[in-house]
Amino acid sequence: MQPISTLAELDARLHSLQQAADASSSEGPGRIPMGQLFKLAENFIAASPEEIEALLNRPDHPPRVVAVSIMDFQARQKNTSEDVRRDALRYAIERLPSDVRDHYLGRKRS
């Protein structure tokens, strides 16, 4: 799979994957396999914070999975500075919508 360079390109690939999932499902909308979403994220690792935020603010599940996965891939890169990692964590804590944070990063347990 080729690297993804724009949000529009990612959207086109997501749309294509959703169409394939729908075509293979006999009961309504199909589910895109998580592995395919992770692969999209890995190929869009150069996404800007604004592009990631745009994905996180979407109501449907697949773009949110891709966004959180991009953040994870970016943080795991060996050449990522501690400042960038710290900023990503701060973003996740302070700016992710609470439903996204709770779902993808785990709920706070009392």
C-alpha cells in the first residue's frame, strides 16, 4: 500500500474499504477489519495534528480508529522527540472528546 499524503486520499481509501465491507455483508453495513484500519493509519503516519483532530471529530467509528492509531504510530517512531510524545499525550488527555478518550484509551476505574 502506498503512503497516504492527504486527508482526501485517506477518505477515498476509507470509502473504498467500507464499500467492500458492505458488499460482503448480508446484514446491513459491513465492518471494516481492524487490521485494514491500522494499515491505513500506518500509511498516513505523516498526518498533521489538524488532520488527526478532523478524523477524531467524525461521528463514525473507522476514522476515529485511524486517528488514534496514527497518534500511536507517530509516538512509537524512534525519531520522535520526547517533546512530540509529550504533546501527543497532552492532546489525548486534554482535547480528545471524552467519549473517544474513554473508548480508545480506556475508562478511568474507581
